[in-house]
Amino acid sequence: MKVEMFDFHLPEELIAQTPLEDRTSSRLMVLDKEDGALQHETFKNLPEYLNPGDCLVLNDTRVLPARLFGAKEGTGAKIEVLLLKQQEGDVWETLIKPAKRVKEGTRIEFGDGLLSAVCTGTEEQGGRLLKFNYEGIFYEVLEQLGEMPLPPYIKEQLDDRERYQTVYAKERGSAAAPTAGLHFTEELLDEIREKGVHIAFITLHVGLGTFRPVSVEDIHEHSMHAEYYQVTEGTARLLNEVRENGGRIITVGTTSTRTLETIADANEGRLEAGSGWTSIFIYPGYEFKAIDGMITNFHLPKSTLIMLISALAGRENVLNAYNEAVKERYRFFSFGDAMLII
């Protein structure tokens, strides 16, 4: 299966640069995964498409202000650091720009010495292991010095960093937001609960590999990055009860989808509590075991994300929906509009 099969024309002006003032005022395209039929809606009307006994599954990860700007000790050369994943103690996997300036043993200072780091190892594609030194609590220092790691296609300044967090973000650890959840407000979640729809939370810490382009021609040769997930006993119990009672499991975002499918794959279709690392790659031909529908944003051409939703709704249905979204001037990517696949 070729990557080119998941390409489409996207005018650059449709890439949303800033979030809407009202989260729920985003547009919502509803796609019937069986026949490809489309409806144009507003996100605040989402409850109309949910039934009592259904369950929405949301990812409660919280984005770290993971972009740091520092200077190389000795030369003062400017260094940009992006935190990706915490290893043991204060050692982090990072992406460095420009990577050629940072070799093993290089020291970097941030915020007039409030935070410093030494490179302890090098990896491919600008990857570096950094061991950080600081006084106090690392995350508090990071909140003071770090900036939100907005995707490279967003050129505008984000005035309120909370707009790149979901309203239910709790568990710190992501390098990017689970953007399908950015459309929800507490009021909308309350309205959904009042209708008799269950709300369940899982955690998957989003890595930047989610946005990394597929660099091979044949998608079967693509290797997915690993991301950490966690599902509690209460969530697993609720989800199994929903399924046993005939309700639908509708995931909010590809991250929630990948988490539940990883667990179902490992447990013969049953959802169990647990934590671990997932590198599941879902593309057409995959048989879903955990979910019945999903809410998602509009994704990059030829990305693993558009391949995932094509597995759920059919490649032709999805590409037809995307062409319609372009024609109707929907907003794309992180701060863009949403799609409900049911």
C-alpha cells in the first residue's frame, strides 16, 4: 500500500493558525463510516449524535511547555531544545536545533543559569540525551522558562498557552496536544453527561513522532514511534460495561483510539487496565476491536493519522470527505475544525 494513496490537495490558507475564541464554535463534519454520507454541523451540536449509554473516551494528558531556548556554555551560541521523553531521573530525550552545535559533553544554560543541561548522548535526526541540573522542582522551572511546542505549521504567536491544552488536561508528559479534545468545554461535557452518555479518561503522552512524515513509499515499511499510555481499573470496567450493554465507544482523538486498540489487541478484544508503551500503526485492513466511532481533527496529507481514520471509515470515504472539507473551507490541523466518524 503506497503512501501516495493518502495524498490530497490542501491550500495553505486553510491551516488554522489560531484557536477560535469559543472552543465549541468549531465546525463539525459528520461522516457515516458505512456509506460515506456527510453532514455539516457545529461542534456544540455534538450531543445530538450521541446516545444514552454511549461512552466518550478522552485523553487527559497535559502538554509540557517543552520548548526551551538556551545558550552553549563558552561560546554563547543559541540552542533550541525540545523535550520529548523523560528517561531515568533528570535525563530527557530531546530534539536540538542546530544539532551540530551539541556534542557529548556540551553544556547548555537556560534562563541566566536557572536551568542547565549537559549532553550525555547523541541520537539520529538531531536527537540528544540531556541531563538537567536545577534547584527546586523541575516542572516548576519548566513552567517558568518553557514555551508551548506548537507544531511547525503554526506560525502565529499563541497568547494564552492554555488554549493548547484541553480543559480536562491533568497528567503532565506530552510534547503535543491531543487536539481533537480542544473543542470541548466543561459546559459541553456536562451537557453530554446529562444526556446519559458516559465520559471516560485514559492517558497517552503524545510524542512528536505523531507528526513525523512517512518517509517510505510503502506504508508497510514505516516504523511507528512508541508512546506511553495508562488506563485505570475504573475506566476499563466502565468501557467493558458499556460494550456489554450495547453502548458505543467513541474515542476523542487518534491517541485515545491507539491506546484502546493496543489494549484490545493484547487481550483478545477485552479492555484491561494497565500501562506501557504502544507503537501500534493502524492503516486500512486493520480490524477494530475496541471502538465504534471517533472524533478527530483534519490531518496532514500522507500522515499516519489520515491512514488511521481511513482504516475506520474507508480510504475513499475519507478522501471524499477531505475534498469536501477543502471545498467548504474547513479549518485544518491542530486549531482547526473536527470530524465525527460514526
